[in-house]
Amino acid sequence: MPVVTVDWWSGQDHDRRRRLVQEVSETVSRIADCPLQAVTVIVRDVEPTHWGSGGTLAADH
């Protein structure tokens, strides 16, 4: 069944992580027409020092 991986900057609190998993799961379940329990969401924290965009590290902004 659907597996969604979300990479985001570290430092998010537990409540935001919970809401993210809930809302992503509900959306995927609805669009994929599958049971909510069939959706897996993996949340990975990434340090800004390990995140680059547009040729620069996010930590340098």
C-alpha cells in the first residue's frame, strides 16, 4: 500500500509531526481510495547543514 516519505528540517515539535502524519495519511487514503490504516508515512528530520537548494546550504541563509 502507499508509503510516503517526508524529509523536513529537524526541530519540529511532536504535535506538528502528529498533524503532518494525520493529514498526509488522510489525503493519500482519500486519493488512493485505500483504507487509512494502509497508508504509511515516514518522517525524516534533516539538519539544515545537510540540506541544499539552489546550490547553497540552507544553513547559510
